[in-house]
Amino acid sequence: MVHLHLQETIQKLWEKPSTHRFMNAISGLIKNTSLEDIVLETAAYTACRCYEKKYSAFMPQSLLGLESAWSLTSFFYSKNRLLPVVQMMWYAMAEARSGQVDIKALIGTPPTFDVLNFETFKKFYLERNFEKAFPLFVFLMRNPEGRKAMLPFLISQVLSDEVHLGHKLIYVIKAWQFCEMMKWQQYHVYWFPVIHAVLKIPPQTEVFGWVESYFNQNANFFLKPSSSDELSERAYEELKVSLYNDEKSVTLEKLSQKISEGISVKALFEGLKLASCELITSTEFKHGMASLHVLHFVCGLSEILSELDSQVQIKALFMSALFIKKVAIVSKPFKVPSSAPLKTVDEKNTPCFFLEHAIVKGDVSRALGALEFLVLENKITSATLELLAFLSSKNTYSVLYGQDIQCAASCLTSYTISSHPLKSMYLKALVKLLAEQPKEQTIYNALMNTQMIKPGYYSTEGNFQF
């Protein structure tokens, strides 16, 4: 009964999306329903309504936002974890307005044994026959063995389709990671709009053929096993300069040289992620959307490297490098933002308070100065990360289409798993984005009026050092 009530409530919200009705429904749901169940059901219903018969250059962001919002909740130690989820639920209702699709009817009955195999699925996929490929996809994905073969295949297909800001690849990776987090509950529903978009949007390739040719001609560079998972600061600076300035052939030659020297693909991906963050930091806000997609593209591939064979890993590295280069070219001239250091005793005693104040006021240089102090004084704690997650979740979808929440999920996750000396660059990119974006807080204010959402800087249960 609880599940049926949740399902009915979520569906009704789509028909009457006023802020008042929305917040009343949310208030009722969270009293007796887990946040995970709310996210699951919202994502499932969003998937039924965010497909498009004709796609524009940008695929629907609703599912990507919900997946990132759920990931971002792991950085909250308070009831404030409601904020990113509710923010993206509101966005989903605004964007996912297509008529509801009967996904069970699309799947139909189980295919016969002679058809239900990976080779038949690949045949229909390569023919771009969604109606025949999707049911096979669903039944092949029922068990871990089928999934193990599916992800590398999908990545090998969407990796080449780099136009539209890499949306296809980002969509596939985020859907996979969300299903992993949710233990593959209702996976068939979430994958419907993903596979539909991937197959229905005509493929457009700009440089993948060139990358494959380069790889085949220089295969002997990549035979030596890696001996180092570390990329020095000096090596990173050299790589960054090449990414931003060299011809693409020169950049790939330099990457190949580093691989031949024993530096692992994983370490080089860390360098690309840091360069993506510097791109966000040095790019004007009007070019911000493209640089944010570069970050999602590179972070996504770095997180699933272990699922790919060595050849695809290297091609993914090259494609990521050229994506950074492409966006860097159109984003110039770069403007490195200034950093205003904390000066007074009060500022230095409560740097997080002044970090938040600067972000809320849109003062980029003061926000970066407060962050710089926290980094230099080794004061980045779980409280700092929760504060940044909180500030990333305050703006309503109409400002940045949920990209602030997606950026926060990528940057905070990358920061926590990184051991690189320059890992604070992940936080710098996020802080700069949050400070410079316009502010509009409709959902945040509504949620504060109905729930125990704490405004401003607060201490967490535990203050773990990073």
C-alpha cells in the first residue's frame, strides 16, 4: 500500500506542478517513505515521460539530475540531504512533459531462446532498430553476467559519438551508475529513454576515426605495462598546456609518450579531470555549459575504466583529451579569476562562514580566497564538503538546469577519492561556478518553510579530515 500511495502521489504531481501543491505532497511523503524510495519512484516515472520523438541538440537532463542528486546526498549528514533531491524532482516535473510511455508493452513477452543472445542484440543495435533492440537489452540485463558484456559494448558505441557535448556517453554512464547504486531495481524503466535517445539521435562523429587511425599506427607505444599511478605536478602542467594550445596530433603524441614511459591511463585521466576543472575555472560563465559537460564526460569515463579493455581505455583517454581541446579553443580567451585572501581574525577563525557568504553574494574572488585558506590550512573536512553540497543545491532548476548539482556530485566525489597534490582544483571549479551563477531559490525557500532545513553554515555529526 505504501508503494502504491507513493506511485500515485508522484504521478499526480506531474499534473499539478504548483510550488504549494508540490511542497505539501513532499511533506506528506517524507513522513512515512524513505528518501531512496522517493528517488526510485520519481526516476522511474520521469523515465516514462522524458523521452522525445524528435531530439534537439540537448537530450533531456531530468534523469541525469536525479541520478546526480542521489549521489550528492552521500555528502550530507543532516536532513538537508532532502534539498538536492527535491530540487531535481521539481526540475523533472518541469522538463519531463512527454506523454507517459507504456514501457512494459514495449518490452513485451520474453524473446525465444534462439533470439535472446548478445549477437542478435548487437545486430539490431547497429541497425538502430530500437523496437527490436530494447526488449533484448532488458532481458539480457537481468543478471550480472549479461551486464558484464553490455557496458563495454555500449561504451564502445557511444564513445565515437562526441557531438552534442558528449551527451550519449554521459547518459549511458550515469544510468549505469544509478542502477548500480539502486541494486538494479526497475532498471528496465530507467534505460528506456537512454537507449531510445542513443539510437534515435543520428550518430555524428568528428574525430573518432582519426583517433582510431592514430591508435592503430602507434600501437607499439601502448604495449608496455604501466608502472606508475601518479602524475607529477610538472607532468600535469605540461599536459594541460598541450591540451589547451597544441595541435591535436601533438597532444596525442605527448600522451602516447607518457604511456610508453609507464604512466598509467588512470593517472593520465586524473590529469584530464584536473584540466577540465581548470577549464571551468578559467572560462567565462557564458561558455560554462560546454566546460561542465567536459567534466562529466571525463569523470564518467575515469570511473568505469576498470570495465573496459586496455585498447578502449586508451581511445577513451584520447577522445577525452580532444574534447577538452575542442571546448578550450572556443572558450578562449581564458580569464583566471583573482583570489582575495582572508585578512581579519574573524575571517580566519570561521572561514566556512565567509566562504558561504561570498558564494551567496556572488563574490568569486572572496569565495576563492576563503577556499584557498581552507586548503592551505588543511581545514577541508566533511563539514566543508557538506556545505558545498548544500550550496550546490540551493538554486532552482531555471538558472542552470541542474548543472550545479551535477557538477557538485562530480567534483566532490573526485576530490574524496583523489590523492593528487592538486586535488583542491575540484573544489575550486565548484566554488567558482557557485559564486558566479545567478541566484534564484524558490524551492529552497519553500522547503525551509516546511522542513527542518538548516540555513547557512552548520557543523556535521563528525568532522572528518580529508
